[in-house]
Amino acid sequence: MIHVRRSRRAKIAAEADRELPGLSDAERRQVLEERLREQAAIEVEDVVRRREQARREAAQEQAERDPDRPVRPGPQRLPPGRRPTGCRAVLARRRGRPRRLAARWRPDPIAVSMARLGSVWGVAVTTATIGGRAVFGGTLREINAGALVHYDDINREFAAGLFDQGIVAQLAFNVWVTVPAAGGATTVWRHRWEPADEWHREAYGYRPETVEHSQHISLAPELGDGLLFNPANFHAVEPNPTGRRIAFAFFLGLTTTGQLIAWS
Ligand SMILES: O=C(O)CCC(=O)C(=O)O
């Protein structure tokens, strides 16, 4: 490692001497320090990018092995040539197309929730679109074994943008239709992703020490409770030893034009 750093330093020095001949010793030292700092930043970014990639692949493998893992089917109608990743890929492959389980419920809890949220916001909630086509929006989900500390952020997941609409903030909405007698609390921490978190990766999430010093709030769901929160904040679900914990859920995005769009 030391050998690699020395040879990198020598290479950067040679480049600087070639490009900027005639610098004083002090100027040359400053240029070298700046370039070494830039190089170090690029390397850190590269490590983070590789870890993210490894995490996505591990999460995908995990989802394939463990069908009970809490996954969220996300935007399924991807543009030509664009393949879904992570749990979305698994769901897309496993089921062909997502099924809207809520479709037979009357009234449809997803439609009711979106209508209420839209009336509070002042503009109706619409579905996110890709190339003009609406994506899947509204899941019925059972989580009994808990969920690791994790975050959801479409802008980090698809840095180049995925939907036709630009999103400035994301919210997660859950409304519980079956709750366990004990356990199953959702905890949300005042903590957003930072590069150092990558040292605490665990399967599809992060080890608890990532958030141990952050403020948090926990909610043990009651029947009919709804929870709207920013999923970019790290969050987790406590397992419930008995009973069933079932919720209708979707993501909401606040668009650059002030609309609310839904997906997943
Ligand atoms: O079920 C919950 O309480 C939250 C689940 C979750 O991780 C999410 O909505 O992103």
C-alpha cells in the first residue's frame, strides 16, 4: 500500500512538473498537495461506488434466497434498454408484472389514502410516469421479521433521474390494516446517509451502531394508523414475535412543480 502511494505521488509530481514547469518549491508543494487531495477524494468516491454496487448485488442475491425479505416493488416500467435493479429486478423477474392486490378491495385503501393526502396537499396525487407511462403504485406488504436499518432515496438510487418528473423530496406512506399485539415498531432516526456509513453495511441495510447516537422516534403501529415520513432518514422495523403486521404502502415524491407523485 505504501509502495502504491509513493508511486502515485511520484506520478502526480511528474505530471505537475510537466504541466507547470518553473514553479517555486512552495508553489510546487501546494500544487502537489491539492492534486493528492483530489486523487484521494476520487479514490474514496470509487470505494463508495464499488461498495454500493456490491451492496445492490448482495441485496439482490439475498432477495432471491429469502422470499420473506421485506421488499418494495418499485418503478417497473423502465425505458427500453434500462433494466430494473435490486429488489425491483427480483420482483420483475419473479412475477413478470406486479399485481395490484388492492384492486379487489372496496373501497381501495390505496386510492382512499392518495385521495386524502392529495386533498390535504391541495393537489391530487398522481402516479409517477416513465416515458409518459404510469408506473406501479401501491403495495400490500407483510413484515413480521422486521427490517434492518436502511434508507430509501430514489434520487440516490437513480442519480440520473428515473421518472419524467424531477423529485425534490421523497416521503414513505404506510397504513396498517393488521397489527401484532406486541413488537413491530417502526423507528426513524435523525440521520441521513453519509460516506462513513458504508463501513457499517449489513446485508441490505446498516448495523445499528450507524444510528446509535442519533435522535429517533419509534411508533408501534395501531390498527388503522398511517405513518408518513422521509425515508431518506434511516429507519428500521422491529420484528413481531407473533401475529401479523400488514400495511398498504407507497412512496410519494414532491416534484419540482409542487405536485405529489406516487410509486412503489
Ligand atoms: O413498515 C414500516 O413501518 C416501514 C417500512 C419501510 O421500511 C419503508 O416504508 O420504507
